[in-house]
Amino acid sequence: MDTIPLPLPSLLDGATGTRLQAAGMPPNACTEQWILEHPDIPTKIQKEYLAAGSQIICAPTFGANRAALGRHGLAGKVEEYNRRLTELTRNAVGEQALVAGDLSPTGLFVHPFGNVHFEELVEIYAEQVRALDAAGVDLFLMETCTTLTDARAAVLAVRENSKRPVMASMNCGENGRMLSGTDILAAMIVMQGMGVDAFGLNCCSGPKTVLEQMRRLSPYRAVPLLAKPNAGLPKLVDGKTVYESDPEEFALYAGELAEAGVRLFGGCCGSDERHIAALRAAISAIDFSRLPAPEQDPDRILCASEREAFFLSPTVDVGEEIVCGPDFAEDILDAEENMGVVKVLVRDEDDLEIFEENQYMLRDALCISAYSPEILERTLRCYQGRAFYDGTGDFDQEFLQKLTAKYGLVVL
């Protein structure tokens, strides 16, 4: 199958989980298993989204990775479930809409805060990506990300196992930070550096919150933005959960979202086919060709740690480098107190292990250096931010371009 370009602007679908719950899915059920046992229900939902105007519909594979299925004793069902769930969606929509392979957070935390290493996360996603790619999805959507480690692992898994487009969508609070503390601006800088085809937000508390954050992201975007908010906040009415935004209010923000750079629209929790139809009408009235593109400042270099975004000058002073020795943690603190930019030298395997163990401490922009191409790439792979390279060392341009394309390395 040839790769299908991401159509822009485009309308995605609405909620799946809250609609399945309304249709009778028990709270603690394995969603993917329940869907396969009740295929008529998701088929009806997807056909309703198609009729409402959705151009991209997610296969219900959100929790069909080894980690999530394993909590239900179904870790061995990854290939089967992703294949069957993709087939279910393809049969529902035919060729009238693109089918997205839906990826979700694993719920795992990377060492030293959890018991897995980053490469284990990559392999968990890679297993699911290979299954979805073989099943014939048109693109991938990694959504509801609450940690940058999951997002990076998923994007690497797609880039290494498929030629399909990949979109990354985060979840944040009204303060613009993910559950892990990452500023979504930092997340966008990392994700677009890694070559995602779109970046955005889903879930959150509603369209107004998403719009506020999109306006923050817009001046720095290099890829289309995606907005898939909840239908407002949930509340209990007569013992039932009801979301506060009706279809008209939900679609009211479409024009302002478009002005902020959103080109992919949809709904998350609480939305249904009525919300998607209202969005369809609102989007149809927008002349996207007249909306301005962001002005890129050539003297503004976008970098990020795992939590913060940084705007550097090409003439930034990186100061003296620190090595990954036994005092690495203290050296990081000293360097950040004095410079605001940290230059780190990773010499060998032992240094790499120290770096991976302590890189979460890096709060400021990182300038990276290494003794060998292999060590440099492996350091960038495990670093949960977007680093830059100041030209010291003896690495050829073709190799550095590869690191730029895959890991977002900024070469000064």
C-alpha cells in the first residue's frame, strides 16, 4: 500500500470511550476485548461519524499495546486484536475515510522513576505499530499523551516500522502542562523536531482551554496543529454523566482554532456525531487559504528539555563541557546555576549509562557532544528533549542530518 498524504484541513471523529460506556461497556472492562465481543456497537458509532463528515476515523486500538492488554491477561493478543479492530473499522467506513491506528500511553514509567528502560517502551509500541501497519491503517495517531517519554517512544516506533504519517496529541491542564510536568510548548518542539506530521491536544477540559494553548503554540509551529477537545467538563445530572458543551458551543471555537494554526479538528470525551456535524459546518465556512502562516525567525533556535522550552541564539555561549562521571548530577546543578545552558560530553558506554540515569535532572537547554557517532546517536535517542550540537567534534554532515531528521538535533 502506498503512503497516503495527510489531508489538510481534515475532520477526525469524536469520542469512542464515553460512547461505548453509554452503550453498556462496564467500567473495568478491557475496551478492545469488549468491542470485539460487541462489534455492532462500534460499527454503528463509526458509521455515524462518517455520515457526520469525519474524514479520518480511529480504529479502536487505543489500549491494544502489550502493557495495557497485559493488565487484563491479554498481552499475547497484540497482533490479533490490532488486526481485527482495524478490519472492523475498515469494514465500517470502507474507502470513504482514512483509518488511523490509535496509540495510547502505556502507563509505564522509565527508570529511575519506574521499572522499564526507554528502549522497552519503544519495543512495546513497535510491536503494535507493526501489527497496525500490516493490518493496513493509513496513518497513526498517538493521543492523550501525559509523558514525553511515551510520545517519543511511539513516534520512534512508527518512524522505524512504518512509512505512514504519524500525529502526536498531548493532554494537559489549564496551566499548559502535562501530568509529568512537561510544558506542551516543549513537547511540540520535541515532536516537530522528530518529524511528526501534526501536533496537538486532545481531551483537556474543553475547546476554550485548547484554544488558549493553541495560541501559545502557534508562533512556534512548524507542523499543522490538531485539536480534539472534550465536549466541556462532565457533571452528574440525575445520576448520569453529562458533558457541558452542546454541539453549537463546541463548534463555536473552530474559526479561532483555525487562525491559531489548527488544521485537524475532532472531538474527545463527551462528543458524538452531532458535535462532529457541527464542526463540519463550521470548518466548511472557513477560507483556510487566507489564514497566515507563522513567521519563522532564523535567529531563534527552538530547543527543549523534558519539561521546558528554550529559545536560543545561533551565537549562544555554551561554556565549558561537563563529563558523565561519578559527580555528574552535581555538575548538572552547578552548570545550570552558572550558565543556563549545559554542554555534556558522553565518551563511552559507561558515560551513556550515567547520562540515561541522570538526564531527567536537565532543566536547561542541552548542548551534546560525544566521542563516536554511535554514542552520540544513542545519547540523543534516550534524551527526552531536543538538544543542539555546536560543531565541536568530527562528525560528517550526512550523519548529523540523519540525527536532525530522526531526533530533532539542532546543528549550529
